[in-house]
Amino acid sequence: MPAKSKSQQKAAGAALAAKRGEMKKSELKGASKSMEKSMSEKELHDMASTKRKGKSEHKSSK
């Protein structure tokens, strides 16, 4: 599933890094913390690797 915003993509990247052991899980905050627990490494990779062009900074609340 692709990221809907840049901030969602960044959170997925941080969660992926923690899942791979590249950063400490204790450093995660907010969305990235819950993403790390609930999503697989493949799901996080797919979300983090979404192209940024045309993405808003934050997902709109529509």
C-alpha cells in the first residue's frame, strides 16, 4: 500500500529502520511506533518507497 503523504512515508521509513535493527525501537514516536508493531517489513518497505512527487506534507482530513 503506498503512502498517502510525505509524513506517512517518513514514519514508515523510521519504523522499517527499527524493524531491521538500524535504529533503536525506543527512539520511535507516534505513528512510526505503532507501524513498527503492526506492519510487516514488506508492508513498511512498500510504504516507505513510495515516490514523493505530488504528495502533500500531511494527509488531508477529508
